[in-house]
Amino acid sequence: MTELVTRNYWWLGVTRNVERYVDGYNLYQRMKNKTELPAEKFMVNEVLEKLWTCLIVDFITKLSLVAGKNAILVVCNRLFKMTHFVATTKKMLAEGLARLF
């Protein structure tokens, strides 16, 4: 192990430091608690077939006021990543959002 370190680095006592690190690392790994559950099997995402059936909707806010609008509604289609950007206000209500949508 010391040879791998000394190929690129050297300092006084490098051999002693590397041996001490390697010995302590093995002990640490055996005594370390496992805090995470084992990973489960991955599930495959469904393949989308129609355009505009699965959407991502988000707001971009805290923008400067321009023509009475200070936010942007972003609607993104997951299939082709096609997006629409709609200028709106930060205080949009659900009814207004439904009309924009």
C-alpha cells in the first residue's frame, strides 16, 4: 500500500502514517454501524405514449414587475420535454391558474 502512495507523494514518516491509517481503517469498517436499510429493487418507469398526458407544472417567482406580471408559469411535457411559459402574477389563485392552464 505504501508503494501506491509514494508514487505521487512523499513526506517524512510516510510509511508509518500509511500503515497506521490502513490498520485503523480495517477496524473502523468492521465496527461501523449500518444506518441505512439495504437498497430494494428498482422499479422501471412507465413508458409514456401520448403527448401532454404527464405534465410538470412549476412557478418562477420573485421576478421584476413588467407589464403587471412578476412570475412565470412553466408547464412541461415529460415525453418530449416541450415547455410553455406563461407570464402571470405571484398572487395567482387556483381559479386563475386553471384558466391559464
